[in-house]
Amino acid sequence: MVRFVRGVIAALLVVVQVSLAHGEIAMETIAKHAILIDLKTHTVLFEKAADELTPPASMSKLMTAYMLFDRIKQGRLSMDDTFTVSEKAWRMGGSKMFVEVNSSVRVEDLIRGIVIQSGNDACVVVAEGLFGTEEAFAAAATRKARELGMTNTTIRNASGWPNPEHLTTARDLAKLAQHLIEDFPEFYHFYAEQEFTYNDIKQGNRNPLLYKDMGVDGLKTGHTEESGYGLTASAARDGRRLILVVNGLKSVNERSRETERLLQWGFREFGAYDLLKAGETVEAAPAWLGASPTVPLVLEKDLAVSVRRHLRDEVKVSVAYSGPITTPIAKGTPVGTLTVTAPEMTPVERPLVAGTDVDRLGMFGRLFAAIRYLVVGLDS
């Protein structure tokens, strides 16, 4: 067999879940932990200690909201259902929704109390309402985190209240933000709301980026003495969405400035470019003794890339396969590899599959093709 390599689409690039942050990119942050992801292409644009364990503080409330949204989406709970406030919930310190003990609170109000007001009391109300106890909630939330791919996250309470075992990573928080955005688009609007009044007490959303004209529409701040100041944020512009997680900053002002700077950098320095649609022919490979002379090689998923804007023209894409392709071959059979390279990017490989069924020639057809090959060769 002969190994074929073809260069295709020189000006564009394919990449899926590839980190561009391996020291080549001149970007630094004063945050102890950080990760910036382009959700259109699932490309990590920047990271720093993104897999190092850290207390999530109130960013943990993203998981509490996820558990609540999931129950509503399953049809097991409605916005008008109510949960009763226990004395434990009422006594919670820190940021509060200011629910009253033994009162009944609507689920929709509790959502806003968690998302906008960052109420520790509201989180305990939800945890007990969903699972009976906060401990049972924590165990269920940890299992859900594993299901979502948050392999380094352990939940010990619903609010992010300090606990030495209540830990996550910047990467896991970014995964959680992505799931909230993609799994519950009907609920995501709560994160963009700037204020909420409950019990005649009006509180503003603690996310500082919501008040700036930069496309931010979520998600959640966090702060404890141990964790420092953190923020899980998301912004959308021109069909792109970036997710940013930072933690370990020293002040509210530092958090606001640093998160704005990193998001602006991500949108400014990188572009997201569509390359190929699923099923679009990338290469036509010779089919050995096939009823059709070639097999179309295609990708099973759409391909797009985030790449530094000034490096877009340095992208190289190649196709490799062992050919000619032996027939018969069924549509969807893996037959080759598409490889993408570019400066400041880890090479990416994606499988290519047969785009159609190709039957084998009958006996006389195979005989004629074999004779022709012996006389004139495969490429004539």
C-alpha cells in the first residue's frame, strides 16, 4: 500500500479542544488560577494553574443552580413550587437573600436569590428542598460533577462555605459554566439580571462585568479569605462566546480589572474561523476494485478553529491515508486522518471517514481493472 498525503485549504485551520497556552503566548495574569476558553471551538486560549485545587467560594453556587435547573428541566419541579426555610438556612452567615425562618419561598425567587444575591441562606433552602439535607445534596452534587467531567471537584456544601474538602479547579469551573450555558439556555438569562429585591431588600448582582459594555452575561463571583477573589464569567460577541475563570485575586477592584483585561485580550487577539462542514468532502481517495473509482473522505463533525489573528495565514492542513482504499467499504468507516498545524498551537488530528458506501466490482470488472492496472498503472 502507498501512503498518500495531500495539503488542503492552506489559509484555514481545524482544531478541537486544543490548548494554545504552553508558554508561547505572551500573556500573564496576577490571578493564581485562570483559564480562558473559546466555546465555539473548545479551544483553551490561556491557562495558568488551571488544574490546581482551589476553594471555589461562592462560585460553588453554579453547581447548586445546576442541580436546581436540572430538576426543573426534568419536570419534577416548577418555578411556582415552594421550599420551606429551615432554621439552619435562616442562620447562615455571609451573603444572604434574607429569607425568614419557616417561610415558604418560590423556586423562581430562590434562583434569583442564589444567582443575583449570592444568598448562602437560599442555597441551603434549595439543598434541603431537593435532597432533604445539605449533606445529601453535597454527595449528589459531587456525583453530578463527575458526570459533567469535573474530575477534580468535591462538593461539601451548597454555598461554597469554607470547608477544607470543598475544592475544585479553574478548568472544572469552566466546564460547569459551559454546561450551564448549553444545557439550560432557557434559564441562563438569570445570570444577566443586575438586581433583585426580596423582603423589600434590593441587592445588585456582584458580577462587576455586567455593568460594562463588553458582552458579558454571566456568571458568578466568589470570595473567601482562603480563596481570594474569583470570578467565572462569560461573554458573547459576533457569534463567539468566551468563558473565563480566575481565582486568587487580592481585591474586588483587582478582580474587575483583571477579568476585563483577559476577556478583551481573548476577543482581540484570537479569531474563530469555520473550516469544514460535517459530510463535506475533504479528499477523494482511490478505491481499489471499487464500483466507484474514488471514496470521498469526510469529517463527521463541523470544524472551526480559534487562532491568533496574525497567524491565520500560517495554518497548514494535511490529509493522510493508506491507499488505495480496499473495497467494499461502508459509509462512516474510518479511513484516514486530517492533521492541522500552526505556530503556537499543538498539532491536531481528526479522523476522516468514508463519505459513501463503495461496493466491490463484480468478477469481470475486477479482472478488467487488474489488467488495466498492470498495463497503465493506478493513476492513469
